[in-house]
Amino acid sequence: MTFRPGHDAERIRASVQKRGIQAIYHYTAVTNLPSILQMGALLSRAEMDARNINYVGHGWGRPGKEVELEDYVCCSFVPHWGMLRRETEPQAVFELAPKLIWREGTLFCPGNSASNEFDLEFLRDKNTVETFDEMFDNPFTGFPTPYQCEVLVNKRIGLAYLTAVHFQSAEHRDYGVTLIEDTVRDASLRQRLQPILPIRVGVTPRLYPRA
């Protein structure tokens, strides 16, 4: 997918750089890793449903919200510790390049998108540097207020934007690495993924809620 900057990309990029934001994050069940690698992308719910991909999804607040925001992949500046705490199976945190913030179609949510106060009608115009900056207390911090503020990326995030995959423990990392290695044994898939291999993985407890 060719990178297309949004209409306010230059100003947003300048703000991102001034704040020292070097990554955004998306979390997903470790068991989703094979299908993500096979598709070569993180896909929105609508994209996955259209391809009949089985996946372990997350709750999205009130009923119907998952349909309303089905075209977006939720990312954040800080992983959602509260939501991660509710997960019952191992989760992988994808570290992604910040240029997704100023990509065409990206929207900014000034809180947790699962909240009833944020619907698509409210979010539709949240794609300017002003609405980006409103997520932060001052012009220099890269930590949003509240920390649950989100970057909603339209449709798909190609793995070319992936910089690392993080895990909460060595056990979860080993499980994830096994799934990755088993998936890329397929020669044609390995060839397609060659530009991003080997995938950098790490055990990074600071990205997860404390036990």
C-alpha cells in the first residue's frame, strides 16, 4: 500500500518530531501472529471479515461500536494498560513507525474510542494538527492526556511499518517466536516478508500493566 500523506501531514509531522514521538503501538493476541504475517498487514475488522479471517478480537465498548469503527486499526502512544489487564490470553504489542500518524485517513481520538462519548461522527474531522495537539498537555510532551488517547489508522497497516514485536514475558516471547518461525517456513511467504525479516522481538514488561 503506497504511503499517502494526509492533508495536514507536514504540520502533524512537525508536531510529532517536536514531541519526540518515535512509535505508536497496537496490541493483539499472540495467536493472531500467523494470520497477520500471512496477510502482511494488520487489518481492520472490516478488512478481516471481508477475507473470512478468524481472529481474536477485543471489546469496543457499547454494542455496535465494533461496526461503526470497523474500518480502523486502533493504535496508541502508550499501550492500553487497563484493557490489556482484562485480556485472558497472551498479548503481543506491535511497535509501529510514527509516520502512520500523518497518513491519509488517520483520525485522532482524544480518549478511549470504546467510550460512549466518541462516535464516528465526532471523530470524522479529527485529522488536523489542532486535534492532534489537543491530546497533549503542552507542545513538547509525547505522553497524551488521558493516556488512552488513540490514533485510528484506516483499513490496514502494512508490516513495512513494523519496527518490533514486544511480549510481557520470556514464555510469551518464546511462544510468539515459535508461531512466527513456523509461519515463515513457507518459502513463498518468507520471500514476500524478506524486507522485514528477521522481526525484532523483545520482552518489554514496561509496555504491560503491572501484575
